[in-house]
Amino acid sequence: MMASPAPHDPPSAAPAPGTIHPGWLRVMHWLNALAVIIMVMSGWRIYNASPLFDFAFPKGATLGGWLGGALQWHFAGMWLLFLNGLLYLALNLGTGRLSRKFFPVSPRGVATDLNAALHGKLSHNDLRHYNQVQKLAYLFVIVDIVVLVLSGLVLWKSVQFDLLRELMGGYESARRVHFFAMALLVAFVAVHLVMVALVPRSLIAMIRGK
Ligand code: HEM
């Protein structure tokens, strides 16, 4: 008779054999993508109500219809982004997946892999291993989302998060931090989508797990 797992066995982040991405990671990735789309599109509508710069986002690319509606989408999306992101970080840190999948990463390794990619010589045979450019891009976007959430907290409750507000150089400066972190996130998504289109097998793996 097979022994059943002890009730206190630590959760494993390792995918089953043959699996490229475990189920929990896939669910979290797609929830995160949904949250990011909601946050960016409603954020653009909020920006349009009081633009920081000399331009507005096209209305068709925004969510919420009017300022009040966009704020409601932004606050709803915020909880999805925050709770899903917190769980993603906790699972990745707690199981050691973060260091296994994203480290080591070095400037020399990134340069070598970038050079190989530009010459069409980067292997995509084993999708379980990220190349150094991917590692850097994914680590960057994780940190960028943390910056977005922290600067968002300052804009939402600037009196309560006064230390954070001062660390960001005040309310107006936190607005700029929030805007540029959004712009970098959108740039990441654009490059990410091109990369996925170049290796469509990776999309199947992020949907089906293998
Ligand atoms: C919208 C915001 C998005 C963000 C912030 C994002 C971020 C990420 C991150 C951090 C990873 C690595 C996950 C890990 O291993 O822990 C990843 C992987 C991946 N993402 Fe996204 N993603 C987004 C949207 C999308 C979309 C819309 C698609 C497809 C249409 C997509 C397709 C993929 C695929 C296929 C992988 C696996 C790449 C590989 O195995 O080579 N992502 N994404």
C-alpha cells in the first residue's frame, strides 16, 4: 500500500515530471495578466482626468467610462494584483523556486545570451530553464510591480503612508514614480508578447503546463 503524504509535508513548488509550469504558477500568471490589464486601462482613464503631461490616452484604450468608474476598477484590480502578487512571492520565496528559476543572473551572462538571441542562436529546447535575458526581464517586472503597488499606496493613502511618501520625494514625485513604473510595465508587456509570438510553444506551456 502506498504511504499517503504526511499532513505536515512542506508544499512543493516543483512541477510533476514532464510539466514545465506548475498549475499554481499558471493560474497566478493569468490572474496577474488580468489584474495588470485592468490596472493599466483604468489607470489611463484616471490619468486623463488630470494629466501629468501634455497628452491624454485615447478613450477607447481606457476602462471605467468616467473618473468614478475608473477608480472603482482600479481599486478592485488593486486587490487582485496585490493579493495574487503577495501569494506568488510567498510561494516562490518559501519553496526556493525564486533562486532556482531566476538566479544566478550576471551582466556577462545577460550580454552573452542577448548576443546569442540577436544572432538567432539561443536555444529554446528546454522551456523549464529561463535564459539570462528572461531572468533579468522577469526579475525586473516583479520589482516594477512592487514599486507600482508602493507608489500606489502613497497616492491612495498619502497621510497614512507618510514615510513611504517622503521616501518617494513627496506626493507629486510619487505620482511620477507611479506613471514611469506603469510605462516600464507596458514596455515589458509589449516585448514579452513579441517574445511569446516568436516561441509559440511557450504559450501552450503557460496554458496547459507542458
Ligand atoms: C500583462 C502582464 C504580464 C506580466 C506582468 C507577465 C509576467 C510574466 C512573468 C514574471 C513570467 C515568469 C513567471 C515565472 O516563471 O514565475 C511570465 C512568463 C510567461 N508569460 Fe507573461 N506576463 C504578462 C502577460 C502575458 C501575456 C498576455 C501572455 C501571452 C499572451 C504571456 C505569456 C507568458 C509565457 C508564455 C510565459 C512563459 C515564458 C517561457 O516559458 O519562456 N504573459 N510572464
